[in-house]
Amino acid sequence: MCKVNRREFLATSTAFLSVAAEAEILRGRTVASAAESVDVDQIAPGVYFHEGSLADDAPAACNNGWIVFEDYVLVVDANYPAGAKLMISKIRALTDKPIRFAFDTHHHGDHAYGNQVYVEAGAVPVAHTGVLDEMRRLETGYYGGKPGRWEQAVGGRPDLKDTRLKPPSVLFPKELYFDDGKHRVELMHLGVAHTRGDAVAWLPKEKILFTGDVCVNGPYNFVGDGDVEKWIATLEAAKKLGATTICTGHGPRSVASVLDDQQAFFKVLQDQVHSKLMNASPEVAKAKIEEIRKAMKVNAQVARYVSDGGKDDGFPGQVQKVYEELSGKPMTAFADYGHTARRSHAHSHGVNHAG
């Protein structure tokens, strides 16, 4: 753990920020949190991890990482704009090397909407080609069509109002390597998972894997933009890398077993849906959701991935997604769960949607 006190933070970080960014840091709540605590989790020499905060309007919603190369810094995930500014402040408290690249592990706002902030700081957004494909499909407002996801998020994220969507401009179809002889980072698309554009950052020397939302550590899975069956296979590919430190997309960083646990959650969910819902009518199937939740909550390996319920409960949407994948037909009785799942994902990832 690397610690910098308030005076050192202000003296060091503001020296490397623009006048506008410095003013925002010194007056905004983003900066207040940074100044109060700039503890950084150093997991290897030159390799850092920051755990985000899953709360309403959280400045940094997703987890972040960065690698300090000989001549530059590579950041893992751009976060939201407020999160990007917070990460830049933390990086500047540690090094004055230029931040050259911001790697988006996928297209969701809590991982990519901070791209513009990094561009203004001199960095280039990097991603798998699928990220741009998904943005073209879903960020219709940016591409001259009807309002898309960015516009939907602006009402719940004040930090989006003064920035704009910035799609990644350096793209790779399968792999992209950064290697200065000291550090090697391999950006890899292992397959479809949380989205169709997921990629991970693999550090083979240190055996550290930044997974994005291919793997999370808690009840944070959103399945609406992915494919559960393919997700299981992608996790299997991730396990074969042999990582010992797993920096998940949300929740505490962990060890290799978290990949097993995430994969087991989906396998158990598939088994539960297959055994309890496949031969049931839509109405009966809907009533069995709580039975499935209860069965999975007593499974120690996967219990932490199962949400507890409530207004923004994402679990029914996960059941619906798996049912539709296994049966090949829509679960009409679950029609409202897709919206609820998306709202749950947005709410738990820093966007405060009303209704």
C-alpha cells in the first residue's frame, strides 16, 4: 500500500494538472475524497489497483489499474469523468510520467465515459474492436441518431454534462502488447462475456490479470449485453492464463479462485433454470425465481453473486437471460425484468436513475 498525505498530494498532483482541472480538484467533491485519502494498492512494482465505489453518483464506480512503464503510464479503464479525474490525481501523486493510454475493457459508461478526460490529459483510448461496434449500436446520439445511452445517463451523472462521449481510436481485433523490457501488458480479447467487446489486461511476468467485468467479486453481474454460455467459456480461457492476482471489474481484488467462483455462479444458475423452469409455464416460472435465489444463496461458492432483492434487483433479469438462452424463446412473463436489470446495473454503477 502506497500512502501519500494531504499536503504531499496537493503539492504533487496539482503540479501536473491543467488550470481547469486543478480548480475542479480543489473545489469539487471528487478532489475532497482524493485529498482525504490517496492510499493506492500497489500490487507489484509499478503496478497499481484502485477499488471503485458502488454507490449513487460514485466518482469512481469501476475498479481501475495503471502500469507505470519506463516512459509513460497505461491506465486500465477510463471510468466516469469524475473517476478519470480522481485516477489522474492519484497517478500524479506518484509519478510525472505522461499518461499515454487509457484501455477500455468494454463499452459501458462506468468503464469508458471518462475517455474525454484522458484525451484532454494527453492519452489515447484503446479497446477491442467490439467496443466500437457496441458504441455504434448503442450510442446512437453520438452517431447522429436518436438519443442513446450517454444521453440516458446524463440526467443521473452531473459529471457527464460538461464532457462528451469519446470512442476509442486505437483498436485491436484480438491482442495488443505493450512491452518496454521491464513491464509487459497484453491486452487480449478472450471471447464474449459481459459484452461482445470485452478484453482483459494480462501481465505475464507478475501473473496479474485485470479482468474488467468479465469477472466481478460480488452481486454486480449484468447479463443484458452479453452471453452467459459464451461467458463461461471466456472465463475458462482466462483461467488458463495462470494468473495469481485477479483485479476484478467491481468488488475487492482477489486470487485465482475468484475466476472459478464467477464461472460457478453462471453454471449453477444454468442448472437451476434448467431444472426448475424449462418445463414450467411462464407464470409458474416467474414464481420460482425466489426458489432459485434461495437455493443459490446457500451455496457458499456463489452466494455473494446473488443479489438480495429490492427495487433494483438484478437477479430476475439474470434468470430471464439464462432461460432465454437455454430455451431459445422469450419469457414473456419476465418482460419487465430486462428494464429492471438495466436500471439495477446503472444504479449500482454510479448512475442515479429515477424510475
